Amino acid sequence: MTTVFIISAPSGSGKSTLVERLFATEPGLMFSVSYTTRAPRGCEVDGESYRFITRAEFEQRIARDEFLEWAEVFGNYYGTHRSILDEARAAGRDLVLDIDVQGARQLTKKIPEAVTIFILPPSRQILKERLRARGQDREEVMERRLRDAAEEIRNYQKYDYVLINREVEESGAVLSAIVRAERVRRTRIEDQIRPILDTFQA
């Protein structure tokens, strides 16, 4: 049984770093590589960070209903292809999706049993400092990200878990603990329990 983990956060909250740490500590996970129409940044590699496609191709895929969810953010499309869930199930892995609030809303309608996790920055000021430290955005873009963050944060109550990312080591440990706990809760380790119960049958 594949458990789907949806992780959302305002841009600059440290989500990517925490997801990297999660994959380094927890086995049996598969990352959902989103499709996007934006240009690659820095060292991003096609097929690893995102699948980079043209706007026309993305819209063709929308028309063919290929996405589990999709949204337009800052003038670019982002989406999760339907095939990734089948791939995770076939591989016997749990699926981790790094998607925004819009995408999470769409996806939980289709996969209501998904586990949702919202990563929250400690404050607006700290988020602004982190965005500035990344050095990826012009000042006006950064201010727009902060405005959008205020809107996204209002949705935190719709998530199963809220993780305040004050310190990376601690937050990484909490995220791993959530995944481990949900794996036990979801499967109830039936394959291990059933033989024990059988020994009690008269």
C-alpha cells in the first residue's frame, strides 16, 4: 500500500532542504518530479528537480487530462503527472509530493487519504531573510512571494501536520518522525501482526 505525503510551504521556508534530508534518512520513498514551464535555475537538472517543458506542451497535457493536479504560479505552470502514482505503487514505495497549497487542495480531493504536511517559517522577517539569502529573485519578486506566503499560511489548518522550521536538524527529525509514524499507522504492519494472531487461534 502506497502512502502519499503532500508537503507544502511558502517559497523560502526550507522545504527542499527538509525533503532532501527526509530522503537521506528514510528508505522506500519516491519523489514526485513536477512538470513546469519555468526556466531551470542554477544547478537544476531536467528530470531531477523538475521536468521542464514548454507552455504549449503543458497546455496540451492539460487538455489530455494527464495531471493529477496543476496550477499557474507566478506566470508559470506546475503540475503532477498521473503516472507517478502508478510508478510508486509498482515499485512498492511511498510517494512524496512537494506542491503548493493550490495543488494540495486539488490532490486531496482525488486522494483523500493522503498525509498533508505544511512547513511554516518562524516569522515573516526570517522568511524575507531566507529569500534574500537565496539571491534568486529581484526585490519586487521577493515582495510578491511574501504577499503570497501570507495567503498560503492562512491554509495551515487544512493540513494534518504543521512543522515550524526554526532549525534544520530539529525540523528534519520531526519530518522523518511524521513519515515513520504514518507508515505504521497506515499499514498497521498487517504482514507482521497476522502471523502472531494466528498463533492464538485455538
